[in-house]
Amino acid sequence: MNHIRLIEIINAYGTHSGKWPREEREAAMGLLTRDLEAQSLISKVRELDLILDKYRVSVQTNLRTRILNNIPRRFWFDRFIDWVLPSPDGFISNSWRPVLVGSLPLIVGLIVGNSLSTIEVIDSWEDEISLVALSTSNTGGINE
């Protein structure tokens, strides 16, 4: 144990020897009994340590709600623009967003188009039969 290590222990754990690391406690106590400079250092730091031990933090009952209420509210349009046009910092990870926004009209159009289909299967067979009949019939061309 040297003087520098004792200073590190006191700064890290305080002046109460019960808080010091067990494996270094006896060596530090031995140095304190022999070294006058270490004794003067610990007496100076002990006053601060006692003041810090006596200090109690007051309980803030509504601290969480006050902090959350101070968060600035953003308009939904600003959030939408930030979502569609991501920052250049995370461009690679956020590049899917504009692609998704661009493909949404296509997806919605396909869904709406398929759900509003008015063609019935029976009518389409009749139309096909009449078209086949027209294409195979002789229309009065030059080679009659």
C-alpha cells in the first residue's frame, strides 16, 4: 500500500474504513497509523464525508409528470415529414420509409380496385362465347 493508492481509496469510497475494499483495508489502516500526511488528509476529507452523509435529497412527488410535461409537443405534420424524409445520419437504416410511402398509393389502389370489381363470372363467359363466335364466323371478306 502506498500513499497514492490510499488517496484513490479515500476519494472513491470515502473516509469510513468499512466501505473500503476488504483486500486493501488492513494495509490502508496500517498506512494511516504510520503516515502523518495520510492522517491529515483523511481528517480534511472526513468533514466533507460527514456533510455528504447528512445530506438528504427531498422527494419530488410530481417530478416525472413535470419532466414529461416539459417535453415540447410536435405537430403531427412535422413528425410525418421526419418519418418520410429521414435524417442523413441514419439514411441506410431509414431508407425503407420513403419507399413504403411511395408504394402506399399503389397498394391502396390494388386493394380498392379488387374490392370494387363489378364483373360477374357468368357475364364474362357469355361475352367470351360471343367474341369467339364473331371471330370464327365469315365476315364477308374478299375470299368468299
